[in-house]
Amino acid sequence: MGNFCSDVKGGQQAVGGGNQAIGGGGGGYSAGHNEAVDFFFRAKGEHALFTPMELSLSATKLRDRDIMSKSDPMAVVYMKKRDGKLEELGRTEVIMNNLDPTWIQKINVTYQFEIVQPLIFHVYDVDTKYHNLPVKTLDLKDQDFLGEASCVVSEIVTKRNRSLTLNLHNRDGRGLKNLGTLTVHAEETVASRNAVEITFRCSALVNKDLFSKSDPFLRISRTVETGGSIPICKTEVVNNNLNPIWKPVCLTMQQFVSKENPLVIECFDFNTSGNHQLIGKLQKSVAELETLYQSKAGANLISPSSGFRRREKVLKSEIFVDRLVEKQLYSFLDYISSGFELSFMVAVDFTASNGDPRNPTSLHYIDPSGRLNAYQQAILEVGEVIQFYDSDRHFPAWGFGGRTPNGSVSHCFNLNGSPSDFEVEGVEGIMAAYRSAIHNFALAGPTLFGQVINKAADIAGHSLSSHHAKYYILLIITDGVVSDLQETINSVVRASDLPLSILIVGVGNADFKEMEILDADNGDRLESSSGRIATRDIVQFVPMREVHVGQMSVVQALLEELPSQFLSYVRGRDIKPLNVPPASS
Amino acid sequence: MEKPSSKTIEITIISAEGLLINKKQPAKKTNLFITVKTDPFNSRSTGLGHEGGSSPAWNEKLVMELPVHARFITVEARSASRIIATANIPVSDFAGGHLPENYLSFLSYRLRDASGEKNGIINLSVKVNGTGNGRCAASCSRQWMGVQAVGNKVSGGIVTGIPAAYRY
């Protein structure tokens, strides 16, 4: 049983239930799509950090390249990597003699919310002599090029019907001839929307501990064709109890595959050493669990055969299903493509600790050669991703800790210098407002976030009355630790029940240890000075310096928690995607 | 003397975490219930806690009248007949300000025992079913006794006092 966590509190948590963060708990591991890491997490039964999607391609009005017949088209899909190189994602099959093909072969792509994923499509006419060869082996240089199209993955998924039609053009965009169109349709790979929420209870469990009662938890695994089983989830540990009731676990169809698929349910006694002892087990499919729920009967646990005993022993301990409910778990994509909008807001640190902007060592130095400083980089990277999801492109932008022209220090001034209007247009508008603000506002201090957070919370709160499906994201870029942590905590707690997420980027070399309290990833909920406790974790803090050491970009680290924070808001309120009809019982 | 219109609130007591009896043992779920008071004479209580999970859960909705001038509601966790922890919830946290009418607020508060020590967290949700004016009690500026402490300024905010001797 060595694959359980060794930290006791962490080890006692429930893992893998589909209702939890898509993102497997946020903060900490993984960078981008790493297949080895992905397989590891899937083997442990945890969700991967991205959504696997299938692209279906079709084309119309392709050029006719063959003399005697029509073209035999095939499409190839590439992903453009950060260094500009193209990585092939897959190819469709070859369709004979067709200028308006609809390919059957799907291309798999992993949709990652937090990075810009440019796709390039090439359509080729495959020569007859290659028709009987597997598509993979074809050398594209030998084929006739029919056209190229490009787009970004998020462009496809934000469309209501998840289909995007592109015009095909020549490579390098030379020539304006009409080469036809390509339509790309994206779908999530497995119907993981269907889920089942089950409340398990056990009675008369056997005592495995010496001086107290057992600390039982359940582990649920799915049997695989090769004969083994893959754990898909485990419940939390209930201490010192032989008749435990666990919190409901949520299993997605992706995890249990089908209702007839047998699941292995094992009941262990938790030991801090990691050597958990098996109390009993049972094999039941989801359909059988449904029957158990309806009949309100219990099923006896079985103790497997061991060295002393050849046969299995049926125990007096029983397991019951107190509740079993089918649910629809909509994913982050479901909401976005149905019309939910993300709204971006920025706040920039104007405290003196950044250094005089005229000095090249300052974090606010505007390099005439065009090299972006840390602030500009963060605004550009995060803004570029989010602006796909923010249709009106009006972004509130503020500065804090700066001295206004009338001499007073403000902790929430409009970056564009206007006394009343805090919005700018597009990411380029934020960059322009930032550049002029550096000239117009003197750096001062101290570092206080409370006012900008309150302002963002006001905006998010006001949007609730107008019934627009909007979720707000406040990006705070700072070089130092907050002077008044409790003030910030109070503002965050007050905003914790609103459709708002706060992303904080730490630039420069300060020690940001204290700021990690705001991130609440260790499970300690933030408490305000008035006794109110944060409803949910809405902060993600990333120190830029640490991130650049690894492979992950700042924006990936920052936006890693965003889908799960968004989902915690909508699921907690039972808000469904906009195009879903109201629930019928 | 017209009677000011009062609103009704729906409070759903969801669950509580980390409640201890006598600072040592976790409270037995099946003896615990929660009482909500909008003023000293108006209270409603939940039933006894369910055995679900390791912390007590009720998921029970209480509907109460909220007097127009109420600034706080009090939530008490009781075991048998004893109050083991309380929390005071400012009305401004779930009504008025930037929140729209009929907004469902999910809130959590620190519970403290009779001596002011921390004793758990209570999770609940509140919805105000307003009638008309749309202004909540917390935004009414006066109507309470006592002398204003600071000159002519009325700040209108809510302050929660915690006895200094027991601060953390």
C-alpha cells in the first residue's frame, strides 16, 4: 500500500472524486502536458490538468489537383510550440475523390486553458500510389499541398457549437486564391459529464487498532482488461469509528466507464505509517450499487484468502449505500462555450521598492529597445489568454501605492490617469496606460491590496444584479509583501462568495513566503478580523522567479487553479451552462 | 405609527467543523443542534445533526422574519441544553451594499465558546426575501440608542467586538 501520501492530513483526504477540483488539487505539481505525469495521475485515479479533446475536420471547395478525377484529400494538424516549431498532432484518413470531404478520423488535442495553443492545419492531395499505405507513413513532401489554415484552440472551444470555419490559404500567406474552407469541430473525448454521487456507510467493522477503534476509509478501483485494477478514488478517513459514514464521493463516467463495469471497493484501516490494513472488500458495479441503494440492504464485506486460510471469509461487516444520485458535471469548457464570460482586471504595484523607473535596474524600467520588464511580461502573457474569453475587451486597470499629481498616495488609482473612468481597451490599452502611468505617477508606498480588491469585489458584486454570466479575474502584480496582511485577508474573505478570482504575481527578489498564506492551498481557510471565514479559496499566488526555473510559464502557474475556482463557484450555486434547459427531475 | 415592513430570511444551516465540548472531545453529532436568533425573542432551531461524514451536518432551512433594524443575527451551537459556541453574523454581510435582492450568500463564520476561545466554524447560506424598498437594515443610519462616539461622523459600519483578554 505504498502509494498513499505520507503526510497524515493529506493522506486522510478524499482523493479522486470527480466533484473535486479539476486540476487535482491545484498548486504544486506539473507543468503542461507531460504524458508521463498524466499517466501517473490517471493511475492514481486523479484527474489530469487539462481536457482531452477530439477534433473532427471537414472541408469544402478544395482545389482539384488530379487530372482525371478529383483530389484525394487528407488533413494534418500541427501544434505550434513556444519556440515556433511545429509538432504534428495527427492526420486524418485519405478520402477518395472528394473536394468536400468529411473525415472520420479524429485528431486528439489536449486543451489547456492557461496557455495559447496555436494550431496549423495542412490539407494534402494524396497521390494514388500511396493510397494503400498507412497514413502515418506518408511523406508529406511527396504529396500535393492543397492549403493551410490556422487558429488557436480556445477560438474553437469558445464558439457555441464548438465549430470554427477557416479559409484555406497558401503557405506563408502568398497569393489570395480561394483554396476552399476547413471546418474544425471540437468535442471532449469522453462523456465525462455524467457522474454518480454515492454516500457509503459501513457497519460492524473489525477492529484493527490496538488501543482504539479502526480508522476506516474506502478505496474504489476499476478493473481493467489486463486483469489488474486502477484506483479511481478514496474517501476521507473517519477516525475511531466502526460504523462510519463517509462524505459523498462523486465518480465520473470517465472513471467507472460503464455502469456494468465491476468496481472493487476496499475498506482499509488508516495507519500513519502508511501501512494500511485491509478490513474487507467487495466487488460491485455501479448498477449493483444502485440496486443496493434502492433496496436499502447491506452487502457483506469479504476478507480475501490469506496465508492461513485458503478461502475467502464472509465478514459480518456490511456496507450500505445511503444515497446514490446521478449528476451532470459540466466542465469549465461547457460553461465558457455556452456564453459565460471571463472579465479581466489588472492592478499594478507602484511602490518605491521597485526602484526608480529611470534606472535600468528598476522593475519598472521601460527599455527603449523593446525588451519587456517583469510587469509588462505578466500583463501581456495573462492578458493574451484571458482576452479570448472576454468579449468586450474593456479592462479595468488600476495602480496602487503611487503618488498622484496632487501629492497624495493612492492605493487604487486609475492606470489611464482619468479621474473617473478606470477602463482601458484591450491588452494593448493596458500596456499603453502602464507606460504613461510610469511617467505620471511617482512611486511611493506602502504595499496594500485591500482597496483594489474591494473595488474589484464591488464590480463583481454589481454584475450579479444584471444577470450577466460573468466571472471576474483580478491580476495583481507586485514586487513586495503586503504591509498589512490582515487587511488583505479581510478584503479577500469579503470577496470569497463572489464570482471573482484573484491572481497575484510576485516579481523581483523579495521573499514571498508570507504571501502564500493568502493562497490557502494548505487547507487553512482565511479568517477575517470580524470572524468571517472565506467561503472558498479565490487566490492564486505565484512568484515569478520560482516559475522561471521550471518549464512552466507564469501564466500556466497562475491560471492553473482558475478552472477549479470557477467551477467551485458555479457548482456550489448549482449554476448550469447557459444553453442547458432547467433541470427536470 | 406605521409598522416598518420587515423581510424574511431563509437560512440554511449546512454544517459545522471542529466543534469541541469542554475543549477536548469532538462534539457528538447526534446531540448537536443550531439555534438562530434575529433578536433576543425570535429564534428558530434545527433538528439534531446527521451522522453524515466526520463533521456534523444539518442542511436544514430555517425561515425567519428579520426585523428592519436588526444589525446582527446570532447563531448558537447547542448540545443537549448547553450553548457550546456562538457566532454573530452582521446583516450587512448578506444584505444590502452591492448584493442584489434574493441573492444566495454562502457564508462561514468562526464560532467561539462562552469564554471567547475559538471553537469551530459554522457553514451556512442565507437569502433575503425582500419586499419593496430594497434597502436593508444595515443601511438605515440611526434607530439605536447610545451616544455617538466620534463627533458628527456616522460611519455606519459594523464592528464585531471580541473581549481583548481572549484575542487568539
